[in-house]
Amino acid sequence: MRRALTVGVLLLAIAFPLAMQAIDQTYYVTMASRILVYALAATSLNLILGYGGMISFGHAAFVGAGAYTASIMIAEGMPSAWIGWPLAMAVPALLALAIGAISLRTRGVYFIMITLAFAQMIYYLTVSMKAYGGDEGLTLTQRATLGFGLDLKDDATFYYVVLAILVAALFLVSRLVNARFGRVVQAIRENESRMEAIGYPTLRYKLIAFVLAGALGGLAGALLANQNSYVNPGILHWTESGKLMIMVILGGVGHLYGGVFGAIGLLGLEEVLANHKFAWLAALYPDYQQHSLLGVGVAMLAVVLYAPQGIAGLFRRGKDG
Amino acid sequence: MAEALLRVDGLEKHFGGIVATDGVTLEVAPGEIHALIGPNGAGKTTLIAQLSGSLAPDAGRILFGGADITAMPQHGRVRAGLARSYQITSIFRRFSVRDNLSLAVQARSGSSLAFWRPVAAETALAEEAGRIAAQVGLGDRLDAAAGSLAHAEQRCLEVGLALATNARLLLLDEPMAGMGPDESQRMIGLIERLRATVSVLLVEHDMDAVFRLADRISVLVNGAIVATGTPAEIRADADVRRAYLGDEVPT
């Protein structure tokens, strides 16, 4: 039943660009790609925030480092995705290793603040990278090349590539969280001191999870830079980290599809509020389109109050209480 | 006496001006159940924390199986065979009893850096978890969430987690805390059966349990050991009677 639902949704996702072409609304293909990229980024954050209980407020640093790595490779004349994208995972992974090795020794609000501080440092580092545009950003002359006759400039092709990567990442995460490693990480979230007391070097496991999340976030960044054909320091700003956190909380903390639901929910809500005029809403609050974040805030309130397990939790009701 | 399994030598711990551990010297022999008693605030749990590795002493040495483990991290000590249980129950409340115990088994059997194979498919872990559950009287509660267990059952799981590490020495911090008389009797029976396979340093307020189980007893008062001896010797010790036992001594 569950599997049938997953396959059904996947088939719909595959058919989506064809349907949009048929009704001549290809704008939505671009938007869907963007949602899928954010779904990947939020899924990577969910791995540490949801499964690992590490409330990292600096995830945009890894997404941004991936975006910049992929962009610089193109700017330096090496557009092959087969080199650029693995590098766009390796650089954030190394960054996560260094940041994690220090910040994972702290707990609670200190961890939130220290990850935020590190991310802001990386943000200012990109602002000062004059060779790559500084705060003006870097415009890409082309998208990454993939070979096999695939042209990433084509919006439908880009969509399918992103979809394939997201599906692969979700499959990977679903294996990981049910394997020995995943159970250890979740148990650390539940009771870290007891994990030490039954023989686990907990810092090591948290750090590995942190690095994996950084790498996956970096890949999302590479995709984002390619989609926009542009990257600027804004991608590393702390509000981006906050946006990813909102997606995870909205979608479902520690649920496999939490990041996906969250990206659809948040970006979908923003899109609807910004581009569609609701007469009743305008009557209630005339400026709502300028303040679409207000709507996001209301949605967050609703989730926290009525669906603490997020959107994914609504689908699970009755399964495990 | 045979070579001590655990040897504590001049251990000291200060918190500001308060002396929590005051030159504690202590030995636990292989196969021994050694009870540690003392009034509230004597520093028993602080001592356990230092022995298990979650708290670093200011001075002194801890030898386990002849090796100096004073600077070894907690997880290393567990691997070496020194595991603790907690006075305040510390379990994985959202995990089933089986998963609680198999986590502890997993820590000592193979690498946990496995990212692909579902851990649920590892029957060896589940079987060992089931064996330990039966040992602590939770054989029919394997699928229950640990947080949903009754208090006494949670206390049994608490001891089971320490047991599942395959330790050579268990540091049991008040295993009977909050238990009724019947439940305490069952816990006493469990610890009695452990005697054959593992040494125990038992912190306990239940004097009935202490005098029934212990081969030797050490008395901790204000962070210092004031007496060590057999139950009969401790019972007869005038200082101990005055400092701690009072009218509680079974006659």
C-alpha cells in the first residue's frame, strides 16, 4: 500500500513536465525543479536535525559552499558535472568536518548559535571573494555539462536530473536511517549520555552524520546554482538556514519525506500568496502580497499547534499513534 | 586476595570549595559483590561517575584489570568491560525493549558504521537482546516501548542495558530505587544470579539487600571511605553505626 503510493507519486512526478508542456505552462516545470532542489537541501538538514537531533542553524553554509564550488568550476572552464558536482559535495563535507568537530562538542542553544556563527563567517568569506563577484555574485556563462546527450539548459531535462538525484538521495537516507548507523544516530538523539554509557563514542557518529548532511546539502547547492545560472552570497545568508529549518519543521522532523513535504509546502505557499490574489484575504489584510512571510508564519503556527509531526505526520496518523 | 579487578587509588574530586571525593581508595576483587553505602550526599554517585568515566577526577588513579584507565573516555571503559547503571532511569524511552538492549549489544559486536543493511534484519542482535531481556525478567515485554513500562520494569531494563554490554564489572547505582518490596526481592535475586559471571560495585540504600548480597561493604561518609569490611565487620563497627547505620542494622 505504502509502496504503491510511493510509485504512484513518482509516476506523477515523471509525467509532470509532459503535462505542463501539453497545457503550455512550462513555467511550472522550472518552479517544480526549484522545489525538488530545496527538497534535497531540506532532506539533508533533516538527517541531522530530525534523525540526529542536532539543531544546526548553519545549513546554508554547506548549500552555499556547494553552489560556489560548482559555479567556480564552471567559471574556471571545467563545466563537467562529473567533476564539479562531486567537488561541490567534497568541499562542504570538509567544511562540515571542521565546523562539526568544534560545534558538536556543545549542546542545545550553544550548538544553534555556534553553527550560526560559523555559517555567517563563510557568508562573509564569499562576500569578500572579489575574484568571484564578491557581494555582486557570479553569473554563470553556461550550465554544467553532463554528457550522454543531456542538456541541462533544457528545463525538462534539468527537472528529470534533479528528480533522479532526489529519489536516489531519499533512497540512500531511507537505507541509512534503518541501518546500524542510523539507529545509533537516532538513539543519540534520544539519550546521548546513555549511548556513551553503553559504549558508543557519540561525537564520532554525530560528526559523520554532520559531514554526510553537509555533502548532500552541497549537492543541492550545486543544483541551485545551475538552475539560477547565478550564485551570490545571499544563498549563504542565515535567513536561508532558517528557511531550510522551517521546511523541515513544516514537513516533518525526522520523517523520510519531511524535507520534500516542507519544500513543497513552504515554496508552494510563498508562490500562491505572492502571485494569486485572494479577494477574501485582501479584504482582511490588503498588503498581504507584500508580506507573504506573514502567511508562512501563520502556517508555522498552525503546524506547531495542530500538527507537531509536520505534514508527513498527517499521513502517518493511525499508524503509530 | 587475588589481583583486584578494580583498584581506586587516592581519588579526589572538588566542586569549588566542596570536597565530593576525598582520597577514596577502594578495591573490587574478581567475582565480588562490593557494596558502597553511605548517607545521602556522601558522594556515592559522584564516585560512580568518576569510575565510569563521565566525570574526570582531580587527583588519583583508577586501575581496571591492571590497566590505568584514569584518562580513558567512558565509551572506552565500557569496551574494556566496565559499565554502569543509573540511579535515575536512563533508557531510550521511544525505543522498544528489544531495540534498547540490541543497541547495547550492537556496541560490542561489529562496526556500527554500517549504512546500508537494515539493522532489523540482524537476528543475532535481536536474539541476544531477547536473552538479556529474559535474564532481567522482561522476556515478555520485548515489543513494548521502554517509556511505557512500569517503573520497576524500567529499573530492570536499566540494569539490563548495563548487563548487555558484557561487562566484567557492573557499577549499579541504586538499582532498587523506588521499587516496592516484592520488586526489590526480584532485583536481589537477579543480582544474586549475576554473581557467577560478573563483579558488581553496588550502591544501595536498601540495607536488607546490601547485607544479603555483599561480600564486602565500604562505607562512604563526606566523600571519604570510613570503613571497609565483611557485612559482619561493618555491622559491628561502632563508627559506622554512629555515622550511618543507626537503628537500621538488621539484627
